[in-house]
Amino acid sequence: MPRRSSEPSRRARNSTGHGRQRSNTSASARRANGRRIVIRPQHVLNFPGTDTNVLDNAETVYISSLALLKMLRHGRAGVPMEVMGLMLGEFVDDYTVRVVDVFAMPQSGTGVSVEAVDPVFQTKMMDMLRQTGRPETVVGWYHSHPGFGCWLSSVDINTQQSFEQLTPRAVAVVVDPIQSVKGKVVIDAFRLINPQTLMLGQEPRQTTSNVGHLNKPSIQALIHGLNRHYYSIGIGYRKSALEEGMLMNLHKTVWTEALTMPDFATEGTKNQASLEKLVSLAEGYEKRVREEGELTKDQLRTRYVGKVDPKKHIEQVGQDLIEDNIVAVSRQMIDKEASVPSHYEGGGKGAGGVSVENAMSILNKRQANGGHSHGNKMEVDGDAEEDL
């Protein structure tokens, strides 16, 4: 049998080997030239490969005592309408927003919303504040929700969007002057959530610490878009020793308040109401005395269960009426003595004073003599003459 030549197969192997070598060479060349494309998860999710500047959960808004008092007074003065204003302060770092002062803004408010800020008024107000030593910038705005909690309406969200276009970290503070009581202020701070982060399923803020805490949200706030359109920011209050002392003395009672005389019309109306109440209680007590003589013991046991005892109330109302009138008369006497000194009331020489008639005659004589006595000693006490 003729032997089969192996040259073609060798050529085929050589050609295949050279082809593999060329393909390997070209692949390595592509890797060497940096043309190799590697698909990473960050590119698929449209994330950058580096760390991003995401806001933190530990961010806190520190409101000064002056700013808080101004917001509460402004909100209480506007009840039942909403009021709004701007907050002045600074962004200290990524975790701290400091509010030092606020000022009111003119707006047309309704029961549920306030309209946007007047830029002309804001510019003029900022210029005047700089002249008085307030160089801080606007860090956000505040408005009131009288009686219906802290949350942002659709109009409030649009207003906050306009603020965040100028300052991305702008804060919207909502205060409720009706639900706020002494020792507990109903207040909250909000910032909008970027809709793109929600579409990608990301958290609007990152958590890097356990500093601070958030108040439990109300159902009403959750219904109006909390944690869907906007999120809440923690609020803190920093007071210096001087501010704390000023606040402690703000409503401190002094001994002179006991001498303050109330309005006479108010006191008269109060006394008249007390007397009318005494008359009705006396009639009720007289009726009860008659019934005690007519009814049996079994009937009397259940007759007055749950009813007002007129005898006890007569004693209490009468005692209060007597004490109030004694205090009122004492205040009137003290006020009379303090406003009209005794040596002008005709106390005589024995009382160390001079009468009003004598004082008028002395003045007339001095005017007639041109202000001089011409060496004639007037018969008045030395103290009275010094006073004159």
C-alpha cells in the first residue's frame, strides 16, 4: 500500500498553531493597549466608582433660643392663619446646621399653605440685618401649622424645591403653636428626597454613627409623604449660660406683681358673677333643707348622689369673694399712698407736711416776689420747703 503523506496535516497543524498564536497575540495586545472592556456592577446601576457625598442621618439643626421664641410668637400671633419666615445661620459642617435668628416674611396664607417668598423684601431685609451685625446667610425657612401637626403640603414641597435649587442643604422647619405647651415644643425639620434615588432603590441618607435620634412620625405626616417625598432631620437646642439665665428670668415672678391692680371693670364683673352664684347656691341649699324634712331616710340616701353640694360651694365661693375684695382694697390703699405722698395731703406740721392750700399760697407768693423771699422766712417746715 502506498504510504500516505503527512505534509498536508503538518501544514494544517502549523497553520492552526500560527492562527492561535496570532489570536493570542492580538488578545494580549488588546489587553496591553487597554482596550479590554470590563463590565462592573457600578456601571450597570449608574453608580460612580468612587465614594459619593451623601448626606448623613446624624445631621442636626441647632436652633437658638432667640430664633425659637421668635418662631413661636410669630406663629401664635397668626392663628388661625399660617405664617412664614426665613432662618438665618450657617452650615458648620456636613453634620451641623446652626440657626441663630429668624425674621418674618409678608405672605398671603390660608389654613393649609403659604405662598412663595418675596425676593425684594428678602433682599432689603438682609441688607438691613447686615448693618446691624447679622452677616449670616439664609439656611432655610419656617412656617406654622396651627393645630394640625408638622408635615409638608404640596405647596410647601414646591416652596422647598425653590429653596433647594439655590441651596441644596436648605431646611424647612414646621412649628405648631397650638399644640405646643410649656416645656414641649411641637416642631420638626424636613428636606426633600431626590426622586432619582427612590427610582434606583437607594437610601436618601447614609448612616455612619448613632448620634442623635428622630421623633416618632405621626400617621398624618406619613400620609402626607414623609419618607417618600421628604425626610425628617433632628433638631437640637444649644444654650449658653447667659441665654439660660435670661430664659429662667423671662417669666420669673417678683414681689411687685402682688401690688399690681387689675382692671376695675374686670373685677366688678367677677364680683357680680360670684354674687349671682352665691344666690343660686343659697336657693339650692334652701331647697335641700326642705326636702330633708319631707323625704324618708331611704329616699335621701340616693337623692343627692352625684349632685353638687351647695353648702360646701357656698363656703368656698364666699371665702374666695371675701379674700379677693380684701386684697383689692389693700392694693388700692397702697397704690394711693405710693402715688400721692402724705406730706402733700394736708398732714399738717405734726405729720411733717404742708397742706395743698398752703403749698399753692407759697408758690403764689414766690411768683409775686420774683422767686425771692426778700429775707422774710416763710412759716413752713424745712422738708416741705425743700420739696417745693
